Amino acid sequence: MTKTWEDITWEEEKPLKEWVIEYVAKIGNESSHHLTILYGEEMEDVQRQLMHELRTTYMEASEIEVTVLRMEVIDSEPNAYHFAEEYTP
């Protein structure tokens, strides 16, 4: 039997979510504060990308102590209330 127009399911590709990640990387006695934006659907995807970023940034380090301070999805619409009469979002 042939499918009708209503039987066909259209799968749309959703754009990946933007995540902001703030973390501190400590190597020996030196620590660096980082803020980065990564893309992924789930937190696990973003964690994998963060590991890749750490490996490429600190290739020479044998051990990195990482403390994630913030990992959250960036809202696509800014809250204009926070910018009322002071700034243009």
C-alpha cells in the first residue's frame, strides 16, 4: 500500500543548543579561569566536547584538575527586563 501525504513523517533537524561553560583548570600550582560556549543537544554531548577542548588546550599536561562552575543552556531570547532603559540587548 502506498503512503499518503498524511502518513509521511517529516523529521526536522533541530539546531543544537548553545551551552555556556565556566570552569577552572588547575595544572600543578597554576590555575586558569575559562569561559566557553559549546554546542550539543544533551549535557553528555557538551561534556565530551569540553574534554576535547581540554585535551587540545593542555596537550602537554599529564594531569588536569577541572572544576566546573557553571554549565547551562543559553536562552535564545534575552530577557529585556534586565536591560530596561540602560542597555540595548
